[in-house]
Amino acid sequence: MLIDFFYTLRAAKLPVSVKEFLVLLEAMQANVVGPQSDACSMDDFYYLSRTALIKDEKHFDKFDKAFGAYFKGVEMLTDFAADVPMEWLKKILDNELTPEQKAAIEKMGWDELMDTLKKRLEEQKERHEGGSKWIGTGGTSPFGNSGYNPQGIRIGGKGGNKSAVKVWDQRAYQDYDDSVELGTRNIKVALRRLRRFAREGAEDELDLDHTIRSTAANAGYLDIKMRPERHNNVKLLLLMDVGGTMDEHVSRVEELFSAVKGEFKHLEFFYFHNCVYDFLWKNNRRRFAEKFDTWDVIRKYNKDHKLVFVGDATMSPYEILQPGGSVEYNNEEAGAEWLQRLTHAYPKFAWINPEPPGVWQYRQSISIIQQLVSNRMYPLTLKGLEDAMRMLSK
């Protein structure tokens, strides 16, 4: 079985050698992850194999995908405040509802939704499926997964209807790859509309015109003149949405990220999820351990930076307008407050949205974000990028 696992990793273009694979087999034989009599959990084997086979942190994301593709049903680590058995969260049935039935399902307000969840956790003692009240799978309850409700709290499982206002699940995001090979130079060409050149640094570039003039004035004796290299002097602050619905747009955002890093010398970037709140991060694996206070970011980078948000603006409206609306933690201030602070601190700003403009009018959260960014929202297309860069360069 592990031979096929090795070939799966190689097929995923991971730099795994036979020697490293033999080290993994030796570790298994030596019972590194526990005595032979105990059952080795999938988590134990995951960490052991990653330690033995992967030598560079940048390959962790590819390893996770290959591992998950080969070992179906990898156990998920959880850190919930209450003990919700994972077997409750298995998708047992797909409940297909008619449009009339969906329209008949009642939405709860924010306070009622949270109070009701608290009561359900206190009252529920067993697994449920297909119902309209308890936490379970399928059905029309606002709590659980794999069913339908116009507004609820997804507990475990995968999202589908994009209508959850909270997500109770451990979520792992991956950093955008800035080394993606672009299939076209058009994105870079579009970004070059935002340019302000200046000569900076040491004089290490030949100034041909000045050299010719100086040599001619020196009776033909060669007089070489140097000058600083010419650089794009624009300062860019890039804030990128990651995880959740943005997983559908990873490849295009990575192309954009690669182009941005190649075009702008003065670039600072941070991640957020769905909406900006009181902290940002640079590394998704350490997003709670290495947080950057949003106020500190505003104070550190002055208003001569151009601010660009990249995100699909697709979320529950509560995440933008409601304190505590974040799907991951109880934020003290609404996301709208932080968006207003950022756009006030950086007069030159734009929002790049990878979702096609045709769906913008059908998503309430996109309309709200558009208003908050003064309609400076542009699609992630070549024309959209050109329009955004032209606006930022004024």
C-alpha cells in the first residue's frame, strides 16, 4: 500500500526520494508512532510521513493534497468548545427540495440563531439526520451540514449553498503561491499601468548618453558615467481574502500574486478571511500565532501606499455588518468599521473581485462591499485590472 502512496507523492511532483521513503518504512518498523499493539491513528502517520518525506515547508500544501487524495477519510483534528461527535456530521442523505419548499423555510435573526444553537447543544443527546430542528445532516435545520437552510450555522462537513453565517469547524488555509508560471504576460502588462519610476540605490547602471557626451568633451578619451537603476517607485499594500469560497479562484489569484510580486518592488501583503477585522496575517499556517494588528498596519504604512483588496466579497451580510459576525471568532467591531478605516487611511484603493460581474447583483454581501469601497470594485479580468490600475495612478 505504501509503495502506491510513494508513487502518488511523486505524481504530485513532490521531491520525495527512495532514501526518504526507506526512512519512513524504518520509522514504521521501529514503532516511532506508538507500540505495535496500538492502532496507529491517521494523524500519527500523517505527521510521521510528512516529517520523513518533506524537507521544505513550501511543499506542505502539495503534500496535504496528495495525502488526502490517497487516504480517503482522513480524520480531522477538532478544537471545539463542546463535544460534537464527528459521526453526526456524516452526509447520510441528499435532501432535494423544490424552490417552493426552500422559499417556505424561515430565516432566523442573528440573536435568535445564536440563542437557539446554545439551547440545541444543551438539549441534544444523539445524532439526527433529515430533520428541521436538531443539529444533524441533511434536512432543513439551521444547524449542521449537507442540508438546506437560507441562513444557518454549518457544523463540520463541506459547504454548498454559501448561506452559512458561522462555520463551526477547524479550517486550514494555504498561502497563495507567488512562483506560479504565468501562461500569459497580459496580467503584468495590465499592472504596468500603475507605474511611477525613480532612480534609486547605487550607481551600477551605465548611463550611455552621459558617457558619450562626457567622452566627446574629454577629447575622445573614454569617460564612463554610471547612474542608479530605474525602479517602479509605487508602494502597494495588498490584502487578499483566502479560504472558503476563495478556494474556487486560487489559480487566478496565484497568477495575479505572481505578477504583482514581479512588478512592484515596494510590496507589502497580508491575508484575511471574507472580511477584514482587527488582525491580519502573512502565513496561513500560523495565522493565529503570528497575527498583525490592523491598527499597527495602518500606522506602519502611510497613505502614499496604494491599497488593493483581492476577494470575492461572498459571505453572510452579518460578517460585514454585525459585531461577532466573523465565522471564525467573536470580533468586537463589525467588518464594515475596519473597511471604512482602511479606505480612509489610504485614499488610493480598489477591490479586485474574481467573481464574474454577472453575479454581483444577486449577492447581498457584494452589494454591501461595493458601497463601502465607493464602487471601486473591479473584476479579475485584464480590462478590470487595467481600469483599476488606471484609477489608482490618477
